[in-house]
Amino acid sequence: MSTLSAGWQVALCTWFGAGRLRPAPGTWGSLVAALMAAGVLVIAGADLGRVLLVAGVIGTVIAGTLAAPAAARHFGVEDPPQVVIDEVAGVWLALAVLPGHLLAAPLLAAGAAFALFRVFDIAKPWPVTWCERLPGGWGIMCDDLAAGLLAGGLATAVFG
């Protein structure tokens, strides 16, 4: 990611502007991620959609971990609220762990993942709070991955 200019790293981390929306940029980033995922699931179906979501999680985790420090320097804050690539990865992870029959109802699955992810992202129960203490881009990304796993696990327990 060091070959990308700081401007591109900031654009990527703000998910191309979603993180600049107010109020609650994390909610906007999560909503954009949920809508994108629902679209993928509608077009690709549950099985291929899951593969694409997992690929998206891997890609956003790598990109976010590498680019988030530049965005943090740009905004002058260790974990800027404008950085929402972590929310994108978390929502997509929450969806990726859901059972196939839930993914077959994309709007319901995306809505449940969005709502539960936001609850865990805001409430920050353990292990979400522990993950925030990791250094640099890992700390920015990891807490939302933990929130995504918790959201996906709870949705599976309730609806699965």
C-alpha cells in the first residue's frame, strides 16, 4: 500500500466518501457495506455470494490494515471515525459466516447483519475492546472483525 498516495489510502479507508457522511459515519459505512453485500447475494446467489464476501473481507482487511495508518495520520487521530473500511470488513464477515439458507434471503440477512454488527460495534463487549488495543492498522481493523464474528454468530444462533 505504500505505493499508493496518501489521498488514495484515505479514499479507500473512508470507503470512497461513506465515512465522511454525518452523523454517525460508522453507521453509514456499515449501511453501504450491507447494501453492497445484499446486491452481491442477489446477483451471485448464496454460495458464490459467500465466496465473494470472504474474498472481500480478505481484501479489505489487507488494504485497511496497510492504509489505515496513513488515514490516521491524515485525520490526526489514532482511530478516526471517518475510517470505515473496518466496518465494511466487519459487516461482510458477519454475512459470510451465516448459513446458506439465511444468505438465500439477502435483504433479511444483510439487515440482520447490519443491525447486529452495529450493536456489537457500538457496545464493544469483549473481545471487541481487547482488539482495539492492537497497534496501528490491526487495531483499527480487528475490533470490527470481532464485532462481525459476534454479529454473525448471534444471527446464526437466533435465525439459523
